[in-house]
Amino acid sequence: MDYQIKASSMANDDATIHIKESNIDFETTSKTADSLPNPAELFLGAFAACMLKNVERFSTMMRFSYTKTTLEVQATRLESPPRMDAIEYSLTIYSDDDKLNTALLKKNIEKFGTIYNTVKLSCSISGTINTVTNV
């Protein structure tokens, strides 16, 4: 598989990533640092998107149902050279399904996630998968 995106920016203004029919604005100037994602946050967003896409993918393959998922991702950035050093996540799956095997799901995400595997080559990743029974 090959992937392609486009991005653009104007001098003294913020930038936009153009992907298919989506446009994602991000900050490149200090004036929007508190309102738009920065490149590091977009990086973590891609990591999160990979994990959530794989929850959906494996729910079909592993034959479990869920109503929603939430994911929190935190990263530690080193200064010299600037890079992500460690990523920690907490994935919560809302499900009453007895077929949900969180240990196997975690193993599959770690083994088959494209972004997950790319990131783990350069920094450590740790995390948990928790379930919440639907009310």
C-alpha cells in the first residue's frame, strides 16, 4: 500500500493537511498555539487513529461487539535531539460482550498496527486496555 497527503501553509499563518476530502488545520504560529493542534499532537493523533481503527477491525475478526471506545495518549518529549521518548496509552472499551478478549486484542493491535509498529521502532510504548460494562 502507498499513501499520499498534501499540506500547505502561508507565511505568518497556520497550515493545513489535505487528506482525501478532509482538511486538518494545525498551528505553525504562536497565535494559535492554544487552539490548534501542533505537529507533535498530530503525531499522537495518528497513533490514536491507528489504535481505534484496529479496535474496529478486530471487533469483526474476533467477533465481539462494543458501543464505544475512548483513548488517552500521553508522550514524553526529549529535548536534545528533539524526539518522542515514551508513549503511554489507556484504551477503554465499553462492552458487555463476553467474547471480548482484551489480552488478545492488545496483542493484535501491537502486532498489526501500522503506525503503532512504526512508532515503536523509535520510542517505547506502554499501555492498558480496560473494559467498562455498558449501563
